[in-house]
Amino acid sequence: MKNLQKGSKKLLNAWAFYDWANSVYTLTIASSIFPLFYGYIYPNKDELISVFQLKPTVLVSAVTAFTFLVVAFLSPLLSGIADYVGNKKVFMKLFCYIGGLGCIGLFWFSADAIHLSMLFYFMGLIGYWGSLVFYNSYLPDIAFPEQQDKISAKGFSLGYIGSVILLIINLAMVMSVEGEAALQMMRYSFITVGLWWMLFSQYTFYMLPKGVSTGHKVTKAVVFNGFKELKQVWKALNQNKRLKRYLNAFFVFSMAVQTIMLMAVYFGEKEIEWIDSDQKTMGLIASILVIQVVAILGAVLTSKASAKFGNIKTLIVINAFWMFLCFYAYFMVTPTQFYIAAGLVGFVMGGVQALARSTYSKFLPETDDTTSYFSFYDVAEKIGIVIGMTIFAIVDQISTMRNAILFLFIFFLVGIILLFRVPKENV
């Protein structure tokens, strides 16, 4: 079909609809059904998986960290190629299908075939984050600056609605039966996620343009252009003390925030004293929905607080709140305590992510190359996740998940110290 004009309502809606398609991965696979399923496959939290000699939660942490390392390396590489050759839709499709097929592959997840099983988990994770690189890069191509905030918010809303609808369907499937049959329904839910993701993305793929430019060939310079841009941003940071010091603080506290978000359900599944499996299933999924809803309220209140008190002061308070949550999580045992923690996590989760990114945006120097700066931000965030997940896995392996959560307290403390060092004006 003929390419739609930049800024057209149909094109913007088609772009935002990809959130409806892919958000089911984060809610069902990353946050709810799969952690529950994984807990049923490995009921003993201290059991060592013989092939790897790792605890089950440590293995998930390690594979997650490795995936983000791959994404951090591939993002600038593939983005550079896509921008020059004009085939970003090809890459977006590729990662979408890798992720969707990975989700479907989880149907066959088993302890007896753990290598293949973790490969499917890896495919889902890298497919989601890899496709996001190109999905986000489309925004300036299809929307004018004054349209971008609104259409981004619409994408978030569509993603939330779609993912909640499928999660409720999956929950109904799981709760309609008991025992081994419930486990089988979880397997079927993985298939629904993969199919939902790949099928609903077709509308987006049909409407989006192939890319900005065409007819360019891939050369060595093009391949490494993304890394060259990151290097230039790194050098430019030395001339901007405020941005550099803020980025240091963000790198440290983001490690802990992202690690908690990725491992929270695994912690609840293993460390909370549930009455039975039905209470565990309902409780964990309910807590995820609580986090999703409260995160919206948290983002709004955080935005108002930053407008009144300033971004840095608000971030310092939020980091102090995260420190408290680390202590609280170490001592919580009952389901009720876990629900309270879910509400508190949601309250600061939505706020810290939105405020961290907007603060970075405010501190950027006058430049036309904001893409390179945000690419640097994204790579820094992903490398932080790799380090955070690796440290969490090591502490979990040699002691307990409770100690691993408590250890993250240090990152928030260091983050606060570094935030206090960010000057009010650039020097």
C-alpha cells in the first residue's frame, strides 16, 4: 500500500496499536503466569538444577542478564544499519516473530529439556526488547513533535488494556481447573500470548512505512555507526557536568529498580507463605494488577511533585522510598504483607521510570542529535540491568533471595548520594 503521510491519524494509531500487540508479553510471560509456572516446575527454591548447578531463580536471573547484554550490544548495531538502509520494519518484524515463537515454545518448557526451554525464554525476552528498539525509533518518523507525547500515552493505554484483557482470559483458564490440568492451562496461555503478539502486530506492520531511506548498502562504517555515535556522546558528557553526574546516579539506582521489577514475582512465589497453590496463583496475579493500576496514579503524583519540588529532590525521595521497600521485603512473609508491598512498588515504579527519563531529557544540551543521546541512555539502562541481575543472582546463589533484595538497598543509597552531587545548573 502507499505510505501514509507523517502525522496522519491512521498511521499514528497503527503505530500505537503495537503496544496492544506486544504488552501481553510483559504482563503474562514476564510478570505473572510464567513465574508461577516456573515455580511449579521447580517447587524447591534451594534445589540446584543439575545441568547448571544453579538455583532455579538464579538461572532465570542469569539468562535475563545475558539477554539484556545481547540487546545492549545489538541495539546500536542494528539501529545504525536500519537507519541507513531504511529497513527498520524488517528488523522489527524479525524480533516480533522471534519473541512470539519463543512464547509459543514455552508450551514445551520442562526440567528434562532445560537447555531448549531456556532458549525459548531467551527468544521471548530478546524478541520483546529487540522489537522495542525499532518500534520506538519510528516515533519521530511518523509523528510531529507536538503529537509524540499524546500518541505515546495512547500506546501505553492500549498496551495496558490489551494485556489486562488477555491476562484475565488466561487467569480464567488456569482457575477453571486444578492440579496438573492448571499447569497445562498455563502452557496454553503461553501459546495465546505468542499468537496475540504476532497476529495483532500485522495491522501495525501493514501501515508502517518500510523506513526513512532506501537504496543504501551496508558497509563497515554503517555497521559500527551506532557505536561511533555512542562514543561521541560519551565524550560530550565531559563538557556537561550536570548531565554526566545525573547519568551516573541514574545508572546506579536504575540497576536496583529494574532488578526488583524483573524478580518481584519470583520472590513472591518462593518466599511468601501461601496457604495453597490456588491462593498463590490468585494472589500473585492480583498483585500484578494492583501494581499496574497504582503505577498510573504514582506516575501522575510524581509528575506533580517534580513540578513543585524539582526533579532531583523528587528522585531523592523516591530512592529513599525504594530503600525502605528493600528492608520491608526482607521481613515480609504473609500474603497480606506482599499485597501491601505490591501497592507500594506500583506507587514508585511508575513514577521513577517516567521521571528518570524526563529528567535526562531536560538536562540534554542544545542539540539536533537527541536520538544518539537517548540511544546512550537506553544502552546505559540495559547494561545497568545486566549488572543488577548478575549481582542479584550471585547473592541469591550463595545465600537467599531475601538477602539479594536487601543487598539492593546499597544501590539506592549510592544513587541518593550521587543525586545530591548533581548541580542545579550545568557547569
